[in-house]
Amino acid sequence: MSNIPGSAHPCFGLGIVVASGGIAGFVRKGSKASLGAGVLFGGLLISSGMLIVQDKHLEGHALAASTSALMSLGMGQRYIKTGKFMPGGLVAALGAVSVAYHMKKVLVWSQ
């Protein structure tokens, strides 16, 4: 079994959740925007986890932080516009937590 650093797990977990949510949005409502955004942002988060596994910690955490920030801003605007917690508020909140975590890691690995 390979040695996957613990800090890659949040990238993989959130990436799978986001991609799955995009697919679910497409299946349930026929939303191509949900499918595209979910697969794109989920794929970027999973890619950031792969960078961390390859010992490119700074690059991986920077990619995860920037991806999470864009995702959080976009879904935060959707939450404000609709007032519905699902999915906008939840994804915005998860993205904000992810930004905080990965920015902390960026600061650690940039020293």
C-alpha cells in the first residue's frame, strides 16, 4: 500500500464530493452547468491531492486553496441570490473551510 500524506485526504474527499454533486445536479435537474463545474472543480481538487502525493506540497496546497476560493465565491453568490442552503450554502461553507486549511499549509510549505 502506498504512503498517502494526510494532507492529501481533504483534497481527495472534497474533490469526490464536488464532482459527485455536479453529476447529481445533472441527473436530477439536467443542469449542464452543475455537471461542468462539479467535474472541473472536483478534478482540480483531486489533481491537487495528486500533487501532494508526489511531494509537491506547496503546488498542491496552492492549487487546492485557489480552487476552493473560486468555488466558495461562486457558490456563495448563488446562496445569497437564492437563499437556499443546498447546494450553494453548503458548498460555499466547505470551500471556505478548505481555503483556510490549504492557505495554512501553503504558509507552512513556503518557508
